Amino acid sequence: MHVANLQLEGLLMAIASINNVLVRKGILTTDEIDTALRRAEAAMTGEERNHEDLSPSNVDAVCFPIRLLQLANLGQSEGGVQSFSELTRSVGQLKQPYGDQR
């Protein structure tokens, strides 16, 4: 695996863990984090972004970290967050098929 991918994996899991602590300490709720992540995804997929002519797979790549953090947020517990491999599998299972894949 490319080193940058490993660095991103570590960064995403660090953010997921920080979000978990913020919720446990009562600083933010899972709903507040979910709303922030939904806004981030909307900003990445919104009309103003379409001028870049991103393919559906590129949009998925851009949204992958946001979607992973959403799932980590919704699935967190007192013990922490799911593993990276569990989260990536879930992101893939929830992905909508492209227009030509239906």
C-alpha cells in the first residue's frame, strides 16, 4: 500500500477517535457531528463543484473520508470506533451504483 494511503488511514481514524471523545465528553452530539459531515459532503458534491467535471468514481473518492467518518460517528460506542477495515467495507456496501451499473 502506498505510504500516503496509510497516512490518510491514520488521520481518518484519529479524527474518528477525536469525534468519539467529543461526544463522550458532551461537547458535541453525534447528530451535530453528522450534520457537519453531511454539510461537508454536500459542499463537495454540490452544483458549484460540478464545473470540475468529476467522474462518479472521483466523486466517491472525494466523499470517501467524509462517509467513513459519518459511519464511524454513527457506530461509535463507549469503547471507541470500529476498525478501519470495517468502516471501509461499510462505505463500499452503502455506495449507490452509478447510472450504468443498475
